[in-house]
Amino acid sequence: MPDCSQSVRFMKIALIANPHAGGNKGRKLIDPVTRLLAARDISCDLMVTTYHQHAWHIAENLAPENYDGIVCLGGDGTNYQILNGLLKSHSKEAIPPLGIIPVGRGNSFARDLNIHSTTDGVAAVAGQRAKPVDVCSFTQRNELFYFINLAGFGFVTDAGITAHRFNYLGIFSYVVGVLLRTMGLSLHHLELEIDGKLISGKNCFVEFCNSRFTGGAMLMAPEAKIDDGLLDVVVVGPLSRISLMATFPKIYTGKHGENPAVSFYQAQNVKVRTTPAKMLLPDGEIFGTTPTEINIHPKSVRYFC
């Protein structure tokens, strides 16, 4: 369980709600959640998104000093947008504690805050305690973007793109994405510089993990901690379709490292080059391509937990 050691006192929050999260589940939960917050004597300014990057634009135009908390009613992607809107437009010192009331397909990052339901999310905010959390960044040309759960490329991005087509299946959309992409499995050439150490060769996928889970309950990085100042890097080298399918179920218990094609590293800085260029998947959002540089920024924000 996370150590939520820093007390936070607040009177008002900004609640940024994505009605389309979780296959439109977010729309049904806006009213119940605002009632739960009111019952806890938490007043909120409700801001409902109406297009894909609206949460980003809302966050960058907020006046953080007017709030004692900024809370996401949505999934990992909505939280990613809020995080970028805040960090790219405001100093981290000005940002109050952040919160997640999870209604997405995976809600992977929320698991590391010990938040597993909307009720948990409301209770975390109402508990008035927050935990300092590491933030990761990746470059696109000369610009920094941020993620807090994980970012990957290769097979994981291909599976994620396919999963988006099956949003109506909820968390099972990830499983469908993996199965369909396995049939068309392809490899790429990788050059990965991990804190100055070079790794190169054929590659299936790489994940840069701040927290443990992806796709909901997939335990991608079993040893990752959200406050240790380190990236957990999962590198999967060449493997066959049969080997991939045999290994895939083990990710739910964190045993996929038993496959010799899977390697784990910890780092603070990673430089990435691939041939051909590969699309990135930061916090479930399809954005950016290799080459890129990944860095960790220790305890840059606080989250209610």
C-alpha cells in the first residue's frame, strides 16, 4: 500500500470529467460522483470535456492557485492530458494535489495509488492525504511531454491501436488487441542507451514504466515504484508467435520475465532509436514516434491516495 504521508487540507477542487471514458461510462457517473463529493463537504467546479484533447486545454487554462485539488474523472488517457496541460503551462510548485476517480478501460496508474473504484477515488480525495509521485518525460523534437503510468513502442503500441477499435469491450479490448496483432507480429531494429549503456538488435517491444500495471491488471513491471526516482524498462527481444502467446498470460502475475527474451532494467535516462520509426503509446494515448529520450523527474507532483 502506498505511503500517503503528506496531509493536505482543501475546500474546493476542479473536477475534469471525460464523459466518454470507459465506453461512455463517464457520462453516467458524473452526477453520482458530484453527489458523493458534496456529501463529503467537497465543493467542486465541474468541467466536462467535449473533444479528445479538451482535458489538456482545460488544465492549461486553469488557475491552479484557486483550487486545493485537481481531480480527473476518467481513465489513464484523461489523466495524461490533465498532467500535460498542467506541467507544460504551470510551475510544478503551483500545482495542488491531483486526484483520479477511475472510470476508464484500464485505470492502470490508479492501482498504484490503491484506488480500484470510483468510491475509492472519492475516498482518496476526501481523505485529504497526498503522496509525492515521480513523473516521466519524453521528447518530440525539442519539446517535452509527460507521462506517469508507462510509455511503450513496438508490439505494445500496435496492440493498443487495435484495442482502441474495440473500446466497447472494456478491459478485454487489450486482450483482443494482443491476439490480433500477434498474428501479424513483426520486429524492428532497436538502439537503446540506458544510462549510457548501449543495447542494440532486433526487438519486439519496449515499455518504460513508472508504475506496475498496464491494460488494467497486466503486471508489466512487477518491481516498479512510483516514488523511487527510477524508470523500470522492460525490453522484449526477438520471439516467435508461439512464444509470445505462451508468455502473454504470465503478464497477469508478473512472471513474463521467465521468458529469456524478456529483460528488465532500471534507469534515470534512456535514449531510443529504431529502424523504422515506431509510434509511441504514453499512458494509453497514441502520440509521438521514435527517436525519443526518456527521463524521470522524482516526486514532481502529488496524488491523493
